[in-house]
Amino acid sequence: MLSKLSSVIFFVLLSLKLFAQDTIVLRNGDVLRGKVVEVGTREIKYTTNAEPGSAVFLIAKKKTKKISFGSGEEVVVTGADKEYRTSADLQRNIITVSPFKVMDLGMGYGVSYERQLGDKKLVALILPFTMIFPGRDDYYESDNADLNKNFGYYLNPGIKIYPFGQKKVSYAMGANFSYGHTYIWEYQRNFDSYTREYYYDNFKKAKTRMALMVNNYLNLQVTKHLQIGINAGIGPVLMRKVKYFSDRDYYDNYDYDDNVVGEVAFNFAYRF
């Protein structure tokens, strides 16, 4: 009788040892218990029943934080840190380069710095700077105008809001105060009413404007550090001013017809 009882106890202990529970801890905090059958490159196979032929379940490796085996061994899942789950997993500093950018005053390129605030990183401060190279300003310009001298810049400090948080694909919107300044060189043929003669005049036009702009952003988080995206914005001009500098004259004018400021850009960004 004792020998039979001992045999039963032995086989029960052996079965428990053979099916000692493994613990799979997920990155969202959930815990799965069972027996790990296989750890692959992209997924983990496990079963919850010791019976032969029982169902085998799959869980994505990128969702797994660690595996604690029944033997006492613990394995932290590597490679999954290239993915991210929530805003809290992402770095809060972003440097963005815009190799292609179109502003209302011309085409160019830009760079910006973004600092995300709070644990959930729903709000950020952003400081973009853009160099632009305007083309022909209006149809009165002569073809002799040196367009290669035209240049300008925009400085657009603002705030950025992620209403749905940050995921693989994230949407953000924000408001920017926009200060822009451009220099445009013109070469025109004019008529002098006193001498009754035509003359050619070289002059530089300096445009200054201040505006408020609403921007929309769409970002794709390629890795934990690399991000690509696009943004587009538009807004009203609050103040506009133009100065003319020439060999014959200089004057100011506050009343020209640019009433809207806008931009479209393609961006590469690095988080750190």
C-alpha cells in the first residue's frame, strides 16, 4: 500500500516538474501562464495544458517584455526595444530636418527643435527655422532681375498638441507665431516724366510679416528614434510691411496684398 502511494506521489511530482509553469510578462503589464513551447524571431508559442495535442497559442515577440521559466531561468526579450507601445516609451526631444519646404514667399528647407512635456507627452513646444529662396515677385520684374540674390527666413515658435497620444502613426495640431523676412532684388524699366526718357533701376525689396498659423502634422514612427512625416499650415497675416531700396528712392509701404501665410513640408526627425 505504501509503495503504491509512493509511486503515485512520485509520478505526480514528476508531472508537475515536466509541466512547471512558465510566466510570460507582456509590455502592457498582462501576465500569461503556461508552458513555453518555442521562442521564435517574431513570435512565442506556448500552451496552457499539459495534455498531448493541446492547443498552442501565439504571442508577438515585440509585445513581450520577459519570460520567467519554471526552472527559475529568466529571459528578457531583446530586439523588441526597437518597437514602442505608448508615448511613455518615446524620447521627449526631437530634431527635425525639412529638406523640402514650401512657404507662401518661396521654397526652401528648414530645421526645428521640439521638446515634449509631461509623462504622456501630449503637449510640446516647437521652434522651427526656415530658409527660403523666393523667385520672381511679380510680373513687373524684368528678366534681368538677379533671382539668385533672393533669400529670406521664417521663425515660427509655437505649441504642438497630440490629441490621441503618440503611436506608430500619430496626428498632431498646433499654433505658431510666424515672423518672416525676405529680400527680393528687382531690375525694372521705368519712365521719367520729367526727362521723358526710360531708365533701368536696380532696387531691393524687403518684406516683413507677422502672422498666426495653424499647423497639422502626420508622423510615422519608423523606429524608436527615427520618424518621418509631413505637415501643412495656414493662417492670417497680422502685420505686413515692405521697404524699397534703390539708387533713386527709398520708401515704406504697409499696404500690399499678402493676407495669408502658409507652409507645406516633408520631414525627417530624430528622437533623443
